[in-house]
Amino acid sequence: MFWVLDVTINVLQTPFRALVSDCASEKQQLPMQVVFVSMMALGNFLAYCLMKVYEDPTAHMFELMMIICGINAACIGIQTLVAKETPYVPSSNDVQRGSCCDPVKSSLGTFKGHR
């Protein structure tokens, strides 16, 4: 159940951060990241408060995990309905033919300070 919870949290966080990077202007980047972190803090507080529903939360861990996973699934559903992103389609100039080692060489080249 912890793995399921972790996957749903990652599914929620990663696209939002990408949407902030893609859709927010340069001026809005920092404030939107602050909003994101604040929403995460609010979610953590609500999850903590959810543990107070039962007197002994460890005896009802499955029910609590199902409630949290349900909330996360609802948030993922809302996110997919609201967020519209234009997929990146590389132009013919962007496509380069090379060896399968080129991405690794390119990544290692960044250590030298050039591509």
C-alpha cells in the first residue's frame, strides 16, 4: 500500500512541476513553486489530521491508505481534466542521427562546461 501511495504522489507532483515550468511565465515561476510547496504542506497537515479519525490508526491502516489513495486518485482525475499541455514534436532540424552512446557523451560533456 505504501508503494501505491508513493506512485500516486509522484503522479501528482511530477506533472504539476512540469506544468509550472511549461506554462508559467519567467516572472511566475518562483511564486508558483511556492504555491506548490504550500499545497504540499497543507496536504501533509490534512493527512496528519486524517490519522485522528480512528482512535488507534494502526489498527485501521488499510482503510486510511484507501482513503488517501482515493483522494489522490480524485486529484489526479481533476488534474487530467484541467491541465492541457501541447506535446513537443521535434522538427526535422532537431532530429539528429548518431550512435546510441551520444546521449551519454553529451551528458558527460556537461561536466566540461560545453555540450
